[in-house]
Amino acid sequence: MNYKKITENPSNYDNLEQMDTSTILDSINKEDRKIADSVALVIPQITKLVDLAAERFLKGGRLFYIGAGTSGRLGILDASEIPPTYGMPYNRVIGLIAGGDDAIRKAVEFAEDSTLQAWKDLKKFDVDEKDVIIGIAASGTTPYVLGGIREAKENGLLTAGITNNPGSPLAVESDIPIEVEVGPEFVTGSTRMKSGTSQKLVLNMISTALMIKIGRVKGNKMVNMQLSNTKLVDRGTRYLVEELGLDYNDAEKALKKYGSVKRAIEEMK
């Protein structure tokens, strides 16, 4: 495979240990400002993925993220926020990480080196052609991710790969490659930094756009959010005050009666 592993290129900065704190932070921030522009270049690929994923999702399909290390944790983070934010069941957007749940908090040595394990993990969910599998790997070479994407594709599932090395094996293997070139890291090879930030931005875009496309947002409001704490009950109440012209107390009673902003609006309009 002839490609350049940009994520391992030397940092644009040297002698970091000799910098004062302000210089370190200013330099990191200077690098971070490049990320959003790099993500903007791959919006056409993200658009294609979201549209195809929405079609499958509306037919009962699911979205899976697979990754290792930082990439795996970011996938789990994004997946775990969908149910409280948009009221979706926990089994519709699912994050899987090499090494299992233990790897969320602690590194599991060599877990990412198996090309077979991701597909084994996916098969536990009885995946089929309605499901979408997104592999996340800054390097684009993680065996766990590559093996999962390859098997998923061979079994008729739609696949996408989020990577920070254009032309990487993950990009080649995926139906929809999302290659975000953010350049070398501030600390050479530390892909939890710019690469990880770019992945978080892309995942935010994918899941948010998907939830909007399948009708989990009204106007600009999270009308299906779970009412799992006082802050969210207050937010939902204020939405109803704005939408239905109720006073705060009546809006709160309606919200608790119907259980969601969306249902309260449907029943009371």
C-alpha cells in the first residue's frame, strides 16, 4: 500500500519541554484551528453517508461504530449520547471498542491487533444489510477496524471509514472513506489530539444529521430528549412555553403527563 502516514510525521514544533506554558497552549491552539477547515473538505462524503444511513435507519437498521483506543472511546461517547439527547433506544446506535468495555477506561494490550474480533463483536448483534458500520482509526491501519470493515462489506453491510491518513487501508476498504487530513500532531504521533478532535467533529455531524433526517428534531429543538434530570425537565418545559404559549407551571404539568415534548405538542396543538 503506497501512502504516507501523515499522523506519524514529526511535529511542526520541537523542544516542547523548553517552552513556557503559554507558548505550549498557544501552539496547541494554533494547530487546533486547522481542524474545522479539514473537516469541511469531507462534507460531501459525510453527506453521502448520512443519506444512505437514514434510508437504512428508517427501515429498522442500526449504526455501529468500531474502533480502538481513542477512536473507539469517541465512538462509544457519541453512541451513548443519542438515547438521552434524542430519545432513541440504546440498541440503535452502538459503539464497540477493541478489548471490550474494560478498554473504555484502561488500555487493553494488543486488543486492537486481531483482525477477527470486530466481526465477532458485531455478530453478537445479528447485524444484517440494513445496518451501517463505521470504522474509526486515525492511522487507517488498525487490524481490529480493518477486519470488521472488510467482513461487514463482504456480508452486504454499508461501511464507512473515518481516518486521518488519506489513501490508508481503511479508506480503501470502506464503501465511503472519510479522510480528514489534519497534519502532524503537536506531540508527534499523539493522535488523541488533532486527529481525535477531527473524529469527534465528524461523529457529531453524522449522528446529529441522522437524527434530524429521521425526525427526532422539531425546528431546532430536541423534542424527544429523555426527561432524566431537573435540567432536562426545565428545558422541555420552556420548549412547551415557547411552542404552545402556556405558562410555565401548565407546561411542566403537560410535559410530565405526556412524557416528551413531541408528544405534548402533538396532543395539545
